[in-house]
Amino acid sequence: MQVIEYYHSTRPEYWLSQMKKSDWEAGQYLYELLSRNRFKEMTGSRSKVMMLVDGEELAAFCTYAEKDDIQPTALTPWIGFVYTFPQYRGHRYMGILFEEIENQAKNENVHAIYISTGHTGLYEKYGYEFCQMMRDMEGEPSRVYRKCLIP
């Protein structure tokens, strides 16, 4: 398994085609944002798409972004678009991507990182704690999790 960043990969078109195979609506939305070159416009100029690859297979992906689906807010940065392909689920591979993002965030002197989700019991496994309920851009309630990186 190897972590690569979409914008720094040597074959972004190939990885984009692999993302398109996601069976998740938000994964398809990310595909659209990337294919139309609108991802950074929506999430911030420093935002990244992190991918966990297994040879030629895309195992999982997520974003490390200035903005996510909770806007407007002063909370930043966010992990979003968290997806693991079915054949890779159950092995906590997403933790590899989270660890990479958390290390990058620490190097940027980020004190905390956030995740917006409807899930309960998933992100706690990776050290994230429920912070508060907020409304997403569609007006739907969303659970906001936080992980403190620097005390």
C-alpha cells in the first residue's frame, strides 16, 4: 500500500478513472469536481486529494481541505470524501490516509482537524471525538468530529 496525492501523481487521469468506479454519491461528486477542475475552487487552493493505492488498484481516498460541506465556518482544515472500496473494507486502511494527513497537518502547525459526517462509531476508532452538531450546505444536520493534533 502506498499513499499518493492526486495532484502530484504522475497519472491523475488514471486515478480519476478509478475514483469514478466509486459506488457512493459523494465519490461521484468528487469525481465531477476533479474532472471539471473545480475541486480547489470549492474547497480551497491548498486542498489535496489523498489516495491509498495497492499497485494499480485504488483502495481508498479522502480529501484534506480548507473547506468541506459545513460552510461558512471558522473550523479548518477538514478531512472529507472518505471512501474505501468494498474489497478493502474492514482492515482500517483509511487509518493510513488519516495518519498521513495528520502528519502533514502537524508539520503545518495545525492544532486540530475536523470531519463532518452522518456516521456514529466510525471515526472514533481513529481518535476523533464528537465535537458538535452543525448544518451542512444542504441544511441537513451533520456530526462534526475533531482530533486535536498539537496540545
